[in-house]
Amino acid sequence: MIGRRETWTLRGVVGEKNHPLVSLSSCVVALCLGLAATPHLLAETPREDRSLAWAGCGISKHSFMRELAETYQEETGIEIQLAGGGATHGIRAVDAGKIDMGGSCRHALDYEEEKSPKLIPIAWDALVVVVHPDNPVGDIRHEQLAAIYSGEITRWRQLESTAPDEPIRVYAREGKISGVGYMSRIMLFSDPERDYAATHWFRSSGPLETALQNDPFGIALTGISSALRRDLKLLELDGVRPSEDSLLAGTYRFARPLFLVVPPEGDNPDVEQFVRWARSESGQSAIKDTGAVPVNDITLATWNRYRDFMAQAHQDLSALERILSELTTAGQDG
């Protein structure tokens, strides 16, 4: 049953020639925080009643942050209080000092309030096309999807002869700089300013996914990490099924990292401890257990494909290049 939650069992993937397969676990945290993971991290910190406030990306919150926070509290006694608000809120609330850390499903943009926080990749996600489980359409091409969001294709019968001759109700996130709103425009049109011909707008991904479960003629883009928890049908894109295998192999096009957003180095030792734990074997295992893809299993080849995608959309690649430089160095050292 397509709407049933699936678990991605992670395993190694052969990368492109000349692209070594390397793990991010030993380099990105050192890059972003100047910290080295240690197997005795939690044993060094006494259990006491402390808490951290996290807010931001709804896809991260619903797919793995709840379980990650519960596991962390069980091991350390430190509670992580979770709130939504979207990727933009996750970045800017950290900058304003309103929360200890946040979550984002897009990179930081060239706004003053997004320059200070550090974005640390913690997992990977795929943007997927979702419809009601009873919808007969099973596959969609990139150009068809772009035509739907441009308003050029407006009826289901235009996609498939067996589909009902009913209008397509297009669900979309409000705001062009929301996590899904921004990244979907990049991946569909290579244009973050593109207007959508949507018929239904939502402030966050959770309500969008919930509403679509009850609409046989709706369509939306959302993150697979949260979509798998809903009673929704995931469409193949250009004949490729969205899955862990296709994401890691680079055959599914719409893939992106999910980030922890943290203050500048040294501002909050409790946050730095959580980041080290989240990037450790224990933390990454907790993410994997939710069905999400932990960042430590992502290869350099997959990162390079993502970089190429961003370059086509003329995005600032400086932060991404620093990560890739560290990965290349780690591959050579290993």
C-alpha cells in the first residue's frame, strides 16, 4: 500500500568514477563547529534538568526530530522542546536568539538575518510529488509537473487518458523562501522567483499533507521524510521511484540536505554537545530508525550532483564548496 510508511534500509552505493565514497561523520561537524566527535561524549556530561528549544522545518520535525529528541533526553536527561514555523523561521529565530537551534530544508539566503547562524547537514530528503491514494496517475514527467505549477496543464485527463476529467487542485506552500517553496522552484524551474498557479496555499507542510489526504484531485510537492507518514501516493518522477536507493544513486533528481541551524561557535555548549551527538553513530542511528536518510550515509558523488543542481540555478555555492572540500580531503586521507 503506497500510503503506508516505508523504512529505507541504508546500504553502500557505488559512486561515480573518480568520486570516492566517503562519510560526512568525521568532517562536517569539525568544519562547522571545530569539534571532534568522541565515543565518550555523553558519559562526560552529568545528567541534569536542562532543556533546549528547537523550531523550524516541519518536514524535519515530523520525520525525525521528535524521535531524535526523545532518544537524546533518554541518554542525557536534556529535553529538546520542539516547535514548527518553517525553515525561514528556523534560521532567523536562531539569529535573533529566540531559540537555541533550528531546522531548515534549504540553505541560508543572502539576507542579513541569515548570515550569522551555521547550517549543519544532519539528514537527506527528497522532494516528492504526492496525490490521493485513489488517484490513477502513477508517474509524472518533470515538464508536466512544471506545466501544472505554471497553470498550463489544469486537468487530470491531460496527464493520462484513464484519469478523470477533473480539474487539478494544486497545493503549495506559502512564501517563495519557505523550505519547500524555495527548493521546489529551484528544482522545477531553476528560478526561486517563479510564481505558482496554485489553487490551495498552506503556511506549513503538515496541514498541506493532511488536507491532500482527503482530496482525490489534489497534487503537491513535499518532503518524502514526512510524506511517508501520511496516507498519500508518491508518484514516480521521469520513471524513477523516489526511494533511498534512487536518492543515493543520484537517479532521483529532487534530493536535498536537511540542516540543523545553530548559533556561532562557542555561543552555547549544550547545542554543540547535541550536534556532536546527532552526528555520532547513536544519533545517526536514531535518524535511520525513523525511515529518514542520515547524512553520514550520503556519498561525495551525491553531494556533487546536488552542487551541480544548485549551480544551474545560480545559487551561492561558497558554504557547499567548503563541505565538499572537507569531504575530498577526508577521502584522500582515508
